[in-house]
Amino acid sequence: MELRRLTLDDIPACSDLAESRSWPREESKWEFLLTYGEGWGLFDEQGLVGTTIVTRYPELASVSMVLVAERAARQGHARRLVSHVLDTGVSTLFATSMGRPLYEQLGFHAVGFTDIHAGTFTGPASGVSHFATSADLDDLVALDTKVTGLTRPYLWESLLRMGTVRISERGVAGSWQVREGRKLIGPVIADSPADACALIADCAAGDPSVRVDVHDPEVIAFVRENGLESWGEATWMVRGAEQLPGDRTRYRAPLLQALG
């Protein structure tokens, strides 16, 4: 079994592996994460067996895309992949119910959750926000750093280039086409759950298919009342610290679970 760095050339194999485990292919997501993060893959004579990606910030590392092929399941490959990217610093990840026991064994503990929602948003736009431009970049980065505790200007640079960012007087929300026909909404930073709902409505209205991962009960109720269905929960976990950095009370939805 060979363990090596993943490259952009491996994206088709990564997408095939994801699809085989009932994950969406989302090749643009793999490209984004492998461009800004460090991907590792396990290979046998049949091809790609398992993957993981770690995105490193000055403050912590975010672990994601932990996948193992069905033919190699329950053989310790996920543990090997995750252990390979962990160091002595703080790490975070989102865990499915299946993966959580392994991560707890590796020293992670739960600090929150997110409820994944997707579908056609049936409500109207709120009209509270306007589109951001490159002139807003410094303010967006400063707000994100204050709320998340993470230094990641590339995230907002990328969103302004490949997606959209909407600003209101009480928050910001980004969105981008993670795959054909599906818009992913996030990050959502808002002073209150009601402010988050208004921003989500402006991002989602009129799109045939959207996804947003939220945890506030008020926001969960709002997106369900407006046509989105729950795909299940993921547990937010941390290793090497008691809590995540920043003022997380205003962090209503991540851009990607993979990015923390």
C-alpha cells in the first residue's frame, strides 16, 4: 500500500471514490481543497483506496475528505490517513456518526454540530444585502478573522473571484457553485439567527438547488420552512484545545465543513 501526496491529476480518482461511497463527485470542491490544502492518498494495485486533506492555517489545521473504498474498509486505513496529517498543534474536523469513534480515539472531542440542508429554496429574497466587491476584501478578511479566529484571506479572495459575497448591515454571506446545479451557501457571519436567515434568503432565492450547513435552531427551522430538507448532522470536533478560536457565536454556517 503506497501513501503519497495527491495532485490535481488525482481528482477524477478522488471523485470516483467519493461517488462509490455515496458522496457527490464535486470535482470543483476537490480542486479547491487540493489547491489550498495538502491531500494524501493510499493506493493499492487497483488504484485509490483512501484519501484525506488537511488545510493548515497559522492557528490550526482542518482535516477533511476522509474516505476509504468499500473494498478496503475496516482495515485501519482511515486511522493511518488521519494520523499522518495530525501534528502537535490544534486540529479540527466534522465527523459523521460512523467516523466519530475513531476521531475520539485520536484525541478529538465534540464542540458543536451542523445540520446539513439542501434542496430548492421556496422563499423570497429578503433584500437586506448587496453584493461585495474587491474593495470590501480587507473588511471581509478582518471580520472573518475576528469571528473564526483564523487567518485565511485566500478564502474571501476566492469567493469574490469564483462566487458571490453579500453584505448587510448585520453580516455577510458567501456562495459558490460547488458542482453543476448546486449552490453552496457559506460562510454566513451574522449578528443574530434572524440576520443569518435574511442573508441566506438573499443568497438562495431563485436558485434551483442550494445547500447550507447550519446549527442555530431558528435558522434550521427557517430553511426547513422554505423548502430545504435535512441530510443529517455532522459533529464538529477539536483536538489540542478545549474550544475553537474566535467569536463563534456569530459564525452561522461554514463555507465548507472541510475548511473549519
